[in-house]
Amino acid sequence: MRYIRRKYPPANTLLIAVDIGKIRNCACFVSSSGKVLRRRFYFTNTIDGFNNLIRQTKFYQKKEKLPHTLFGMEPSGYYWIHLYEDLIIRGKRVVTVSPLAVNRNRETINVSKDKSDPKDAYNIADLMKQGKFYFPIYRDKEIRELKRFTKIYYRLISQKASLRCRLRGVVGYAFPELEHYFEDILAKSTIIILENYPFLSQIKKLGKS
């Protein structure tokens, strides 16, 4: 992902800052002049929730006579991607703010350091008002999906290697001679032995036969 930075949001713009969550999100509505219209608006991370966000956006646009909108969020994790793509499909302008900037700005506006604090939506809105945001430039959807799943694949490979090392350490401690007889501790025969006879005392009772 590449970014283009813009100095300040245009005038007569409704800023909608969203603090992304796994189940539900929290939005803060602020005018580009700095007027806070609503600090907390909760909506679910579903298509129905996204529709509620758009309805609320249109309400404040009409009420405050703000013809333009600018949505902003922190691109951490992967939950934000669904809302981001939905807004792009609807033809909305969407920006992102740096997670580092969010952490630094949290201290200046007296917001809790707890990342689940709903005040983070106002924190993001404050950064947008200052012009500290970026316009992400995305590649084609197919390439984005391929890149995303490639990252997941290599992450799983790394986790598998880590778990293998941990298992080898545990088995080496409990059964110090096992690897002399079984080169691969993840082989089916090794797993069967460990599942049925997890203690040395059980193996001793079997005898040499």
C-alpha cells in the first residue's frame, strides 16, 4: 500500500473518524472547522452497520449543510479493510491515520491509553482536523487479496516452525531417548505413541515386546 499525504481537509467537510473494533465500531462526527457534532456513534461491523453509518452521515450533512465528507480510520489489524472497501465502493473519500500518530496524539488530548477506549474516535478526528492523514492508494482487489493471503501463509509457516521447536523441547525433556528412535517427532508413529503413552511409566509397563 502506498500513501499520498494531504495537508488539510477541504472547507465545508464533515469528518467521520472511525475507531475500528472486531464486533462494533465507534464513529465521531466533526466539522472541518472543529465543531464536534457527535462524539460516539456505535455501529456493527456488518453491512447493516455500514448502512447505519451512512444514514447518520447524511443526517449531519443535511443538518450542518456540509456538502463534502471525509472518512478516516487507523489501518491496524484487518477489521478496517471491510469498512474501507465498502466506503470506496460507495464512492466515499477515505483516509488513514498513522498508528504512531494516534498514540502520540492520545497524550495531548487527555485520552486513555486503553486502545479499546471509544475516545480514540475523537483522537482520529482530531488528527484529521490537523491534516495528519493519508490517502491510501490500493492495487487491484485481486492483487490485494493475493498479498494478504500470502502474508497469512508465511505467518502460519513461521508459527508452525515455532511450535515444532517447542514440541521438540518438551519431548526432549520428557522422553530424552525418543529422537534416537524416531527422527521426525511429527511422524504418525511418533504421534500415536505420544497420544497413547504420554508418560514414561506407561511405556515401561509395556516391556520390550
